[in-house]
Amino acid sequence: MSKGVLVNLTKCIGCGACTVACKMYNANKWINNIAPVNGENAQLADENWTVIKKFKLFKNDKSQVWRFVKQQCLHCQSPSCVSACFAKALQKTNEGAVVYFPENCVGCRYCMLACPFKIPKFEWQTPIPAVTKCVMCYGRLKEGKSPACVSVCPEGVMKFGERETLLKEAKEIIANDSRYINHIYGEKEAGGTSWIYISDMPFEKIGFNTNVVKKPLPAYTSSYMKCTPIFGAIWTIILTALYFITKRRNTIKNETTDFLYNNPTNNKTNNNLSNEITPTQSDNTFTNVQPETNTKKEN
């Protein structure tokens, strides 16, 4: 069965231990001067695969509260990034993770346009750039272990397990505690995600895209995307044919030019023809013709 992670946002204290574990496991650099991993300005970047963003909110009694939201790839059940990637650089695994294979990537960045959560990032600063994102610590998943970020959380904010089991647990928590919003984010968004969230504050107020459709996004484009290889093959044939036609035309033109200017007999003939009639001779031929006169012979 597909694995998942349940994130209980009411427990997060914003310590940032998960961001450190992510950096260490994936050997990512710290770029806090460009994109911090903690605080109100935290943002995902090519070196930041998970961040903790801080939100200042007000409860119904006007009291101010802070909420810390862990952001990373949600690992969709039917990922649009995978559907958009014709090079198979992004693949959905049986464990639930959406994994990136840089050796297959052609740098088209279609995945960045396709993702409704704006997760994939591009290495703009490197000579040979690639797309980067959280891969759910796929190496650990294959060994039956939880992602690195989950394993170090001191408050038990995240729970790793079978996605269906986690959904049942989330529903029970919401049903037994009136503090929680009656909404499990990721249960149905974009067809469902492997990372699911529960919260006591409205998701639209803590940085979540609540306008995402419930239907899996690839369902809108699958009928067209499956024709991509066919159109690619047709265009390859057309462009190849045009190349050989143009090449043959240029070859014939060059051969004709070489024949006209390099054949001695032909050059002599051309010179004779050009000398027979010159513009001056042509002009004189017509200027020396006298008009006929109709004078009658006098008797």
C-alpha cells in the first residue's frame, strides 16, 4: 500500500529540526541569505526542500496565536508533474513518493508549470541545472523507514504510515476534538496527496492553496499527452524530409554553378554569345535605321 504522512499543525512549535534533518540527509546547502528555511519569510528553493513557515493569526476571541506550517512536496496520488514529464525524470513509486531522476531530465521545466502547489524548483545558478524537490527520502522509504524529517520531530507533529490508515486516524481526531477544522487537507485535493494535514485554523489562512480541484489533474490532459510521442515522431519525419530536400536542392545548385564556371567549352560559348550583342551594338542597330519616306518620284 501507498505510504503517507499525517501532519498535525496544532503540535508544531517551529523548532526547525525537520529542516536540519532534510539538509543533512540530502546534502543540501544553507542559503538563508537568499531563502530562509524558518520564519515568516521561509520559502522553498532549489536547496530548500522543506521549510517551516510562521503565520501570525487571531482567534475568534481576538487573541493572537502563531502557527508553524511545514511545507514540502505533497507527493500527489496522481501527480501532474509526472504526467507532464515526457522524459520520465519524475516518477510515482509504489511507496507513494514522487521521485526525481536527474539523468533523465531535459530541463524543459514543464513539471514546474504543471504542479498546482508550485513545488518543483530550478537550479538557476548552476552551469548544468536540474529540477529539485523533496523526494520523501526515497532511500529510507525503500528500507521501510520514515522520512528523515519525520524521524527527528520532537513533538510528534508528523506520523508516518499507510495513507489509508492515517486518513482514518485524522478523521477520528477531528470527530473527537472540536478545535479542529472539519477538513483534511490532501485527502481529495488534486486527487489526493501522500502528505495530509489537520489544523485548528482555516487552511487558506496558513498558506495552503484551497482552490485546487478535487479531480486528479492528469485526467484533464491524459488524452492529449498520450499523443505526444506520435506527434513527435511525425514532426521528426517531416523535419528530416525537409532537411534532405533542402540539402539536395543546394547540392544541385552548387553542381550547376561549378559546371557553368569551370567547363572551358561552356565558358567559350558563353563569351561568344555575350560578345555578339552588346548594349551599344543593340542601341546602334535601332538608332541607325532611317524612317521610310513616302516621297513620290517626280515626273
